[in-house]
Amino acid sequence: MLPKWRNGTPKPLSSLSSRTRPTPRTLLILTLTLLIGLYFLLSSSDHNARTGRSTSHFVIPSKKFLPPPAQPARPDYLPPPLTPKKKGMVVPNSLHYIYGLKPLPAGQKGEELPYYAYLAIRSALIHLEPEKIYFHYEHLPTGPWWDLLEPRFTLIRTQAPETIMGNHISHFAHKADVLRLLAMRHSGGIYLDIDMFVTKSFDDLLYFPTTLGMESATDSRRDVLDPEGLCNAVIISEPHSPFIDRWIASYETFTKDVWAGHSVVKPWEIARRYPDEVQVLSQRAFFWPMWYGEEIQYTHEKDDYDFYKTGQYAYHAWETLAMKYLEELSPKSIREENNSFNRMVRPFIGPEDDVVYEKWASSKRGRSA
């Protein structure tokens, strides 16, 4: 408050009457009011400068926006997420397999679950110790190896999608690609292809929202950090992971003409754009040795690669290309024939395998006689 003037001369505050002189309390309030006003004025200007937002009265504050549209509801056939195994982990303690989507003639039973698939699933049971194993299917497998495993599964009769993001899906393999992403989005956990052999625990990978592994490029001239992509044979994810949501959204550009476009190539593109949303492991974590060249032959005929000493988490057996080796496996051959693959799978032979295999082989010989 300025002093009053008298005849051109300022009148000192001390000469004012007690009724007109401001009290210390009034001066303090006025000072605080001025300082608060300056603070909000300056902070507002600084905020606008940092965000680029206009100070125009036409701008609608984002806090007044309507809530975003709700995410699609979890399909009835997909289970709710389980609790993670340990404190701090974000990935549910569940394991997912997808099988039997290939169309069958009416009345025909599902194909036999092969022995190598039985061994692969046992490897996951031993090393991952899941609370539940979800077996997603359209046609259940048959045979003695299925009979041994079925009590361990929670069976889910799935609904294979016909479309994704407006694009038609015709091949059962592409339908399986989409189904595993939907399972990861709504249920979370670990997805494995049926020919993935687990060689150690995944526990240290379960603290990050999404984890994938590189698949090497077939062109040896490419840099090791320029892979073919991220292979979807192993997916480790929490429910509603931002990365999985982006992966599903990328199917807007899906075409059946690019076989592995959205299962391998596309997730690597997304990872490079959003590197903080995915934990990427090198080619040697899940997918080594590879399938090209003579690597499958070396894996099954040579004995110079130790899957356990490498520290890798798993091995993808590349069943389509390695079938001539995989379909000949038996408990006896695995024990007696020394090669890199057999030494890796020996610990997964079950206590009943010899008896069951002999009965199965005898029945097969009888049918072919």
C-alpha cells in the first residue's frame, strides 16, 4: 500500500490513523496473494511452452475428455490370468499350447500326439513348473502319449478366428498365430510351440512384461543384430501387454501371401519402434541351432553340441524339417544313440515310456501287417 499524499508531499505511514494503517496480517496476506498469483502465471506459461499447447480459450483440457472406449472383453473360452509364481513377477504362472486346428473330415478323430511332442511337453513340466497348462484345441489328439499327458492339462475348446482386423484368415497355421496372441493378451503366461524343448527355468524372464527371442536370418552376410525377426514359437507375456496389443493391431496389414510376415518379421519391426515394451533375447536363447544348412543333421547325427552348457533356455526342434529324425525317436534309441539331441532329451523320458512305447509299436506293427 502506497503512502497517502498531502499538498504534494507524501504523508508517512506512521502518521496514518490506526484505522487506515494496514496491519502486519493484512500486508502478509496481500504479499502471499501476489506471490501465489505470480507462481501460477509463470508455471502456466512454462507448462504451455513445454507442451506446445495454446493458451487459447478454445483449447479443451484433456482432463475433460470422455473415457476411452473399453478394450474388447475377454472371450469366454479364454481363462482369466493366474497369479505369478513369485513376488515381483508380472507374468502369470501358466503355460499354453495350441494344437489340432487343421481341418479333419467329418467323423475322423484327431491325429496321434507324437512321442517327440510328449517329450517336449514333459520338458516344460519339469523346468517351468506351471500352475496350469492350457491346451487350446479344435480337434483333440489321440494315442498313448496323449493319454499320459491329458490329466495334466486344462482343456480349452477354442474358436479359431476367421478374420483379424478385417482381414480373412484361411490357413490353420495363421489362425494359430492369432490365437496365441489372444491368449497372451487376455490370460498371459508362456506360450510354446509343440516342438519346443525347455532346457532350464524361465523364472528370470518373468519380471518383464513381454519377452521374445530372435530368429537368425538365413543370409550369413547379415549382421547378428539384423535377424529374420522375432519368432512366435515362444511368447512370454503379462496380460494386456502394450507390445502384444500393438502386435495384434499390426494385423491390419495381414496378408496370407507373406507366410511369416506377422509371426516373425512384424514383431521385430514393432520392437525397434517401441524397444522399452519388449525384452529381446539373442538367437541362441530359444532357436539355436537353426534349421537351415546342415544344422538339423548335425544336431541329430553329431555329438559335439551341449544344450545345457550353452545356458540356453530352450531348443526349437523345427519339426517340419527334422521329421525324419523326430518320428524315429524311442526311449531305447534316445538312451543308446549318442548325439546332441538325444543327450538333451534323455532327462525327459518318463517312467512309463518303455512299456507304453512297446505296446504302441506292437499295435502299430499289427495294423501294418
